[in-house]
Amino acid sequence: MEDIDPDSYRDIFGLLINTAGLLTSGTIIGFITILLLFIISALISGSEVAFFSLNPAQLNNIRSKASKADPLILKLLERPKRLLATILIANNFVNVAIIILSSYLLRELFIINNNPLLSFLLEVVVITVLILLFGEIMPKIYATQRTENFARFMAAPLLVLVKILYPVSHFLVKSTSIIDKRMAKKSPNISMSDLSEAINITSDKTSPGEETKILKGIVKFADIEVSEVMKSRVDVTAVGSDTPFDELVKVVISSGYSRIPVYQETFDRIVGILYVKDLLPYLDGKKDFQWLDLVHQAFFVPENKKISDLLKEFQERKIHLAVVVDEYGGTSGIVTLEDIIEEIIGEITDEYDMPGDDINYRKTNDNTYVFEGKTSLNDFCKIIGAEYRIFEEVKGEFDTLAGLILELTGEIPDKNTVITYMNFDFKILAADSRRISTIQVTIKE
């Protein structure tokens, strides 16, 4: 048998070492690439939650800050469908790349071609679990807790992705728009009045009246604006910032309210809200006590804000009162958490409330009522059992009974004038050159 040359052994051994070295370096690069892809997948998944979880308060905070990323966030949110399409496309590309590369590396490291069960467990189950855990669930939980910071961090990268993936995302957005239009044509258009009418039809004598009332309140809840339930400025108890402490205590005791607005010079300049409970430790103190230091920051809302949105903000801020302002920044009144809840469950009274304290009216017979002119149309409709929508076309910008009369007549009518609208006769019982004080309402059959 012929001996093998030792030099041949050295050549074969050197080739094996070089081949092993190439495989090892390639495997390491593959694992590093997968790790980077996981990080990218996590960032893209988290950005989906971060951008689409920004509430109105956070958006206002972003608008007020001067960070370089904040304008980018607002620019991306101008076209939410394109942003969402870009995020989904990029995330799918990355996840598919992770699956392909992982499958290749597993086949290089393990002999699994002849073992279908092992191949399924490694390539499908293990990789899917890792993608869900590290690429979806964990980053989304983190982004939920740090919404604004995550959105700022991802604003610039997402803007680049939007431009790169524009052809694909544009095609997807256009395709979904066509589907949306077709679905909109097929979907029934059910209005709030239709839902209210459905409640009336399905209710019978055996149905509890309170339950029916609450259901109607829920139906109308999303359409009610703050101006319809607020307490007008003329009925608000407020104190000036220069009020002496002993006079302040008298106002607190006489009003019986737990929160009192504080203004500077005029009621249009609200500087904060005084919580009466904060005064308790200082009631036996000096008369010159500087109570203004106890005032909390006021929360301002516009007249046309929906009370459903305001309720969410009350819950987030953990407050019970907001100051309502008009389009010129003047104070229109205040709205409380109790005012909002009463729109669903009805009037809330306690041991200190007297019937008719909040809404001054009296019923003279089955079809005749006497109201104050400042009574809101919303309360008026609830008392007489009418649908609020019957005054939608004629009430204009007004939300009170007196405002309705002004809209119908165009002027302040004289005493004993009768204005008829639909099956209502409004008789002016008291009025002067400035306002309508008392109105008699007769409901004709």
C-alpha cells in the first residue's frame, strides 16, 4: 500500500480549518443580523402604539414644546392611514427577513432536513414565539407607558420609511379607500334620533322607567356639548383674588360648594380653583392668612367640546370642575363632573339639595310650565319630556330658553307676548330691556 505524502495531510487539514472558519464567521454575522432585525421590529411595532395612542392632552403638549421631533410627529399624524400602512409594511418586511434568515441558520447548525417535527418546532414555533415576545408584545407595552418619548424617538426614522415605502403604501391606502367607500354605501346610516326612537318602540309599560331614561341618556351622550350642561357665569359663585380671608370663609359657608373659581379683577380672568377642603386646617388662623397660595390651576375647555371627551379628560386629570370659555377667551361658566353624569342617570341630589334648586320651574297644570329664561334647552326638554332635536333648526347659537325666544323673534319681546313654535306657546311673563326673565310654556295637544 502506497504511503500518503505528509504534505497532503497538511493541505487537507488547512482546507478544513479555513472552511470551518468561514462557516463560523458567517454564522456569527447571521446572528448579529437577526439581533438587529429584532431591534428594528421592536421599534417599528412600538411606534404603532406610540403614535396612535396619543390623546388630545398629549398632542397639545407636543404642539407647545419646541423639540425638533415634535413637528415631525404632527406631520406624520396628518396622514394617519399612510403612516399606519408604512408601519405595517416595514414590520412585515423585517419579520419575514427574520424568519428566512433564522431558518437558514438553523439548517446550517442542525441537521433537521430528515426530522420534520424538529424542523417545525425550531422554524415555526420557536421563531414565532420570539417574534411575538420581543418584536410585538414587549415593545408595545413599553411604548404604552412612554408614549410621547417613544413617538419623538421614532419620528425621524418613520419619516424616512414613509418616503422610501411611499409607492407601496400609496397603493394600499388607495385600495382600502375604495373598499371603505363601498362598505360605507352598504352600511346602514343610523342616527341618534333613530336609536332613541328604537328605545321608545321596544319599551313598554313593564319596562322600568329609570332604565329607559338611562338608555336615552347614553344615546344622546356623545352629541351633547359643554355649553348645553354648563352653569352660566351669572349663576357661578366665585371670589376675587384680593378677597380677605374672613370674607372668603363667609362666601364658602353661604355657598356650600366644595370648589370655587378664583378670578383677578374680572370673572373673565380666572386664575385658579380653590378647594374648600384645603382651608380646613387654617380656619382658626389669622385673618390676614394668604389663602391664594392654596389655589389650584384651572382647567379650561371650549363651549363646543363634547361632554363624552370631557369626561375622559376629567378621569385622566383626576379633577371634577372645568372653566368654560367662549371663542374670545371670555368665561362662559363652569361645568362639573356631576353635570356630565346627570346627563345619563338624571338629577343627583343629596341631603342639602332642595327640589328645583338647580332648575327653577313650576308646573301649573298638566300642559303648562313656568321657567326661568336662563334654563338650558337641554334641561327644559328633559323636564317636559321632549326630544332636544326639535329645536335644532331654530335655536341657532343659543342654548337657553331665553336664547330660543330671541332666535325666534329677533328681539326681546314685551311682557305678555306669546310666541308659537310647533305645538308650544311661549308667553313672556317677565322681561326688561336687557333680558327675558320668566317664560310660561304651554304644550298644545
